[in-house]
Amino acid sequence: MRLIILGPPGAGKGTQAARIAERLSIPAISTGDIFRANIKDGTELGRRVKAILDAGGYVPDEVTNEIVEDRLTWPDAEGGFLLDGFPRTAGQVDALDAMLARHDHALDAVLELTVDEDVVVQRLLNRAQTDGRSDDTEEVIRERQAIYRRETAPLADHYKQADLLVQVDGMGGVDEVTDRVMAALPAR
Ligand code: AMP
């Protein structure tokens, strides 16, 4: 199964991605995790992207696309994968389509976790307070939600037109949401 998971910051996307991938025996591939691991290991890529991640900006498409293309050729991704955090821009959508076509592959579904923005903002505010991240103010958190709406809504539309979009209510307990996603996925 070849899948993408979309959802705003705080929707529990990473948690769900790991659980769904495990149930389907496919790797969950998070571009954010790949960048963070490279920063931690002090690789050349890590040095190139550190300032961008610190500022909350987007790593250029050429860099991100190349990393994903390489990662998708690993043996564990041969039978499927779940992409978390990619694609994030229209350019990345096109690049992914081209990558898959080159290997004669296609996506099976694009999951979108839908959430109540006010609840998510409150959750992120509580988390910021507990973690002592005082720079995560309500304004900053709301801006990240706005960026998601602005940048990612067109992506969801693209996949809706391709008849791939599966929207799942992301509110509620972790198990409940995982069960909902599994029930909503197309049978294979
Ligand atoms: P995430 O863990 O998905 O929130 O990603 C953390 C950070 O990594 C983002 O704020 C971006 O700076 C960078 N990043 C992750 N995925 C992408 C992507 N597909 N395109 C550009 N930048 C990305």
C-alpha cells in the first residue's frame, strides 16, 4: 500500500503514521525526521537545513525531493510506504507523481486527518507550557495552522480530483482514530 498522510500541526499525524505503518507492515517515512536525524548527526545535509528548520521554513523542493526519491528506493519501501510530511508543496506533488511513474507505481490513497482547529491550538498551547516552550505563543501556533491551510488545502484538492483523498476525523482517542483510519482505507 502506497500512502500519504496529511494533517495540520498537532493533529497527531506522526503518532498515527507510526501506528498505521506498523499495522500495514510498511515503513512510515517522515521527511521532518530525516532532516532532524541529519542535523543531530552533523551531516552535510544537516548543516544545510538546520537554519531552515529552526526558522520553521520549508527546505527547498530540490533538496527534499532528492531525499525522498533516494529513500523510496530502499528495499523496505519496495512493497509500499506511508509518507508523513511529504509532499508539502505543489512542486513536491509533481515530483512524487513523476518518481512513482518512473517506477511504474501509483498511490493507493491520501489520508487527511481533519481536526477542530481551536481544540488543536489549545492542545499545542498546553504542550508548549508543559515543555517550557514559551516562544510557542498562540499567535505562532495559529500562524502554523494558517500556513497548513494555505499550503496544504490545494494538495488535498489535487488528490481529491485524482479520487485518492480519504478524509478521516482525527478527533478523539489515539486508538479510536487509528481504527477509523484502518476502516476508511481502500481494500487491497
Ligand atoms: P515535520 O516534522 O513534518 O513538522 O517537519 C519539520 C520541519 O522539517 C519543517 O518545519 C520543515 O522545515 C522541514 N520539512 C519537513 N518536510 C518537509 C517538506 N516536505 N518540504 C520542506 N520542508 C520540510
